[in-house]
Amino acid sequence: MQTFTQSFIEANGVRLHLAEQGEGPLVLLLHGFPETSYSWRHQLVALSAAGFRAIAPDLRGFGLSSCPAQADHYTTLDIVGDLLGILDALGERHAVVVGSDWGATLAWQAALLRPDRFRAVVALGVPMMGRAPIAPSRLFPQTEQAWFYTHYFAQPGLAEREFERDVTSTLRKIYFAASGDAGPRDGNSPNPFGVLARNQGLLDALPDPSSPLAWLAPSDLNVFVEAFETSGFRGGLNYYRNLDRNWELQAAFDGLLVQVPALYLVGERDTGLALPGMREIIDAMPKYVPNLQGSHVIPNAGHWLAQEAAERISSEIVSFLRAL
């Protein structure tokens, strides 16, 4: 049963939809792609019960929030500006920022750039890493026959047409393939966030599960389906279309460290762990996050940690917050 309240605020030139529960120190929960604020429904309850004010926005381009038409309005700096606008609109000086997938990237950047406002950070799935030596469009692989999924996402309209053809099937396939339900990341499990054949779409190689996911009730899946049938996928895909621009902007902050207390969590079966060098990047995080309090692998879980391992993740976040 839904227990959180919903509201809208104006922040940084956009209208943002918020899900909120509880009273106390503020915790800001940032979702990933393709998700919405609803992915934090379990943590909203747990954090509220633990004495915190938990707020999960639909990030710009998602759910009921504004979806700017221009693709270049989705840089990490734009979104960090939105987060600061949320704090200001709520009359809050500080928050702990928690993020998963794209939300983790944004949470790291918020903590890196504005430690005066974001007093601690929790990241799920995506580790903090140094600035790459070359732009992502040159770093990620592509040949005449295949390309990395980010190249596919970068093509205006291409992924939108595929994903919006049948939103229910799209989400069901992606959620399953990136979850722990798909099995160990041993090279045989499906991976929506890897290398794709150029003559296929992203969904073509993914299985369509015949039964509901263990961690996502059909009614909960329907909430996500309704959200993306309303917003479409363009807003979320525009985040990927700014990978090179983000890399360019980060030159101004190269060498900065995340100085606030931090916690990192990743699923044992996360798709990201299948990428070459990812485990080494995770091991190297203390170089960029000197106040890293912990780095934990969650057994059997995949990419959607907040939903797949809800009790464990809520417990880890609450324990981290109480220790601050």
C-alpha cells in the first residue's frame, strides 16, 4: 500500500514531481534508467521509520517531472542544479544523497561539487571513478557489426521507437535481464547494457520472462509502465546523449575528491561487473573517495538493488546514516 505523499515543486527552471515520507534529516533518493521515484518505495518506508525525511524525485525527463525538449539540457550539472533547487524549495540546507544507476553518477557529482550541501553519499551500482583520458564516444567500443549500448542510445529517435512500441515488454525485458534473476554474470546471462549487434535493437537479444519477477509485483510493474507511457523514453535517453558533454565539463573539476562520508553497494550479479576493468575501478575508489566508509557486494542481487534487495539496502543505508 502506498504510504508516501506526492507533490510538485519548481526548481532550476523545471517542474519536479516528488515522493516524500517521514520527518527528520533529509535523505534525497535518485533513481536510474529506466526507473522513476517509485523504485525507492521500500526505502521511503524504511527511512521514515528510522527517523529521516526521505524524498525521491522523478528526475527531469522522467515520470511526472518536466521533460525539456533540448537534449543538451540533461548534463550532470543541470541535474545537480535541480537537486540544489529541491533543497532550496524545501527549506533544507543539507541532505544525504543516495543514488542508483544514473542516480549514483549524479549523487557522486553532487557530493563532489557541493559538499557544503550534500553531507554524505550512498551509491548503488556505479562507482566513483576518475575522468577518462578520452571522451566516452571514443572510449566505448564500436565496429561495423556491433556497438556498445551507449552508442545505440545516442542516436536520436532510434531507441525511443524500439522502446515505446510496447512499453510493458520493454521494461519487463530490461528489468529481468539486468536483475539477479537472470543468473550469474558468466557470459551466458543476457545483458541489456553491453555490446549490441548493429542489425538488431537492444530488446531483440533479451528474453521475455514468462512469469512475474520475484522482486517486482505485476502491480508495481504497471506503475512504471504507466509512467513511461506518459513521459516516453526520450528524457532518460538524453542523459546518455550528454556523456561526451559531461566529460568535457568535468575537465574543470578534474582532480577533485569526494571528501564527504560515502558508502558503495553493488549487486553480485550487476551487469556493470561484467564490464572489463570494473572490479579494478571499484577497488581503486578510495583514491577518489578518501572517506569511503564501506564497499559491499550484495549476494545474488543484480542492477536494481533498491528493489531486488530492499531490506538489505534499507538496512545498509540506515546504518550508514546513523553512524554519520
